[in-house]
Amino acid sequence: MTAPTTTDPAPDGRVRRPVRTPRHDPADRPLLVIWEATRACALACVHCRAEAAPGRDPRELDTAEATRLMEQVAEFGRPAPIFVITGGDCFERADLAELVRRGRALGLPVAVSPSGTARLTREALVVLREAGVTSLSLSVDGADAATHDGFRRVPHTFARTMAGWRTARELGLKVQINTTVARHDVEQLPDIAALVHREGAMTWSGFMLVPTGRGADLGPLTAAEVEDVLNLFYDLGQVVPVKTTEGHHFRRVALQRTVLERRGADHVAVLGLGPLYERLRARSIELGLLGAAERRRRPPISVSSANGFVFVSHTGTVHPSGFLPVPAGNVRTAPLTEIYRTSKLFRALRDPARLQGRCGACEYATICGGSRSRAYGATGDLFAEEPWCAYRPGKLPYAVDVEALLRSA
Ligand code: SF4
């Protein structure tokens, strides 16, 4: 009897696609435009990309310039990219609700990403909902106040975030929870997943730390530990809608796990997962998150820096990611559409042939490619191999299955 391949339907009749790809060409139109509205923030988080400061920078894009930026985003065409207003703390901008209204009038889905400060009140969320905000993301970097507040370096941040989360849900807003995966909270990931499961969220995004901004001072995980975490995320996808930020090799893990499941192979042995995975999985089972019949999981989408994703800084500088401090232009002097589609930097980042080391030799490069932000942060080379990936190209058995799935993606 011939063993099933991963492009065969699963026993329930569904054809599994372990990785989603955008329906349009992501080189022509991003799915996400992230705008750093300000760097001002009352918090002083240990990992802060923006190295946020208490006061606003006079060089920030003003209301008219931000409106022009949103017009440029609308010019990408439909369906319009999601316009995410982040910071710092976007609540530090008095014109936030007005900007949301203008973005919505231009046909943009507008999301906000506030900090867990005293400004995150019911009144503020009601104003944003009435202005037309479609979703909101909040950071939860620990399963309890001691861990989260220690990371955010301001007391009561956890309580404020939890209150904001519940209020946003009550108001009918979609909520994404972001969790920085680092030494301080890695053992708590199952407990954070349980929190997400209990409170409800549209997405839980595990942010794989990039050594930039204040994050450069945090103790990194090893590449083997990151494999353990990504495999746990795959398991937790049964019960919570998990995605990763700057963890592109989650797509490789999702594809490998699909292959191994269909082949009935032991993923722990084949992938060589370590004691961290065993501990996290045991805790997840203890919390009742795993072990039931598999439910619907949302496959990760193949989007990366400059390829579906673009970041605009508080001064209008365009970057492939908020964690990649290499500029491609400035929206004050050139349209975002032009910079995104034609700049040398963005075009180079879309070319898998530029990748070096293991990423350059990897069969998963077209759906993964590694975090260019972390490669740059660790080595100063944009195209160096991903330092947080332990995969050796060609190592997984069932190459025919992998090839078939990669072709279908
Ligand atoms: S070697 Fe690079 S391209 Fe391959 S899975 Fe790892 S990060 Fe992705």
C-alpha cells in the first residue's frame, strides 16, 4: 500500500494547506502597513524597538502628513492594506481618533496598537470604536502581573492591559494579543495561551525577539529552544489562533508537522525537539489546552518584510520592518507606493536568490527566508542566514511530500 502524501485529502476529506499565501502579488500591494505615529510612551519596556521616550518628537508626521500617508496607502488599490497605528503609545497623539476617521473615510481598515497605560480607558476605546477602528492589539508579556510588569518596568500595566482587553471585547472590537518570546516568559507560554483561550482573541502573535533597540540587551533563546517554541505554537494552534512576528520559520515548522502527521511519524524524534518542548507541552496538557480531538487551525500566512509588510517611522522613513533599521525612502519626499514597489532595498529583499548560508540553501526559502531583521541585527548583513533557526536544509525525510506541499503553496 502506498503511504498517503500531504497533498492527499486528510481522513475527514479536507485538503490541508499548512501555509497560506496572499491572494494578490505582495510585491505590488502590502497586506499590512504599520505606522509609528509617535515614539512617546509612558512605559519603558525592556525590549522596546522604538526606544520610546516620555515626550513627543517635533519631527513626527503631523495630521496633514499622516492623512497624505493614508491616501498613499489607499492608492495601493483594493482590497486596501490594513493600516496599523502603533507607537510608542498611539494614545499620546491627540489627533488619533481624527486620523482613524480619515483613514476609514479613505476605505482603509484601521487598527491601533496602544500601550497598557492609564490612557487605555473605556472612554478612549469607545471614542476609537465610534471613529471606526476595526481591531486593536495589546501586549501581554507574562501570565501574571509580576512577570509582565517587570518586563514593562511600570506597575499596574498588566491590570490595565487586561481591563483594556476585556473592554475592547465587550465593545465588539477584534483583539490581537502580542507576546514577546524571551527568557523571562518562555516557560509561561502555555499559561499565556490559556489566558488567550479564556479571554478570547482574534489572534495570538508570538513575537520572536530581534536584537534591536532596547531588545539588544535581553538574553536570547538558543536556536534549538526556538524550534521547541515554534513546535509548541503549532500544537497550540488547535485551540488558539497562533501566528508569529519575526518568526518566519514557523511556516517551515507548520509544513513539516503536516508532513509528519500524514506519515504517522513521531515529530519529537524526527525533529529532535528538546526538553523545553517537553516541559511546555506537558504544561499545556495540564492546563487542558491539548489532548482533545484536533480542532480547526489557522495556517500561518507567507508574508515578510518588504513582501506584504512595510513600516513607516514617526518621521516618515520607510523600512521593510520596524525591526530593520535600514531606510528605503521617506514618505515626505516620495510616495509610499513607489518606495514599496520599486526601491532597490525592497526589491532585493523579495529575491530568495540573495539569501546566504543555510537560508540560501534551504528548500523552504520561498515560504520562509528567515527574519531579515534578526539576521541584520545579529550580523549587519541583510541576507545572512537566520540565527534563530536550527534547521539544516534537506534534513527532513519525505522530501517528495515537502516538495509537493511547497509547490501547492
Ligand atoms: S534555514 Fe532559513 S529559510 Fe530555511 S527554514 Fe531556516 S530560516 Fe527558513
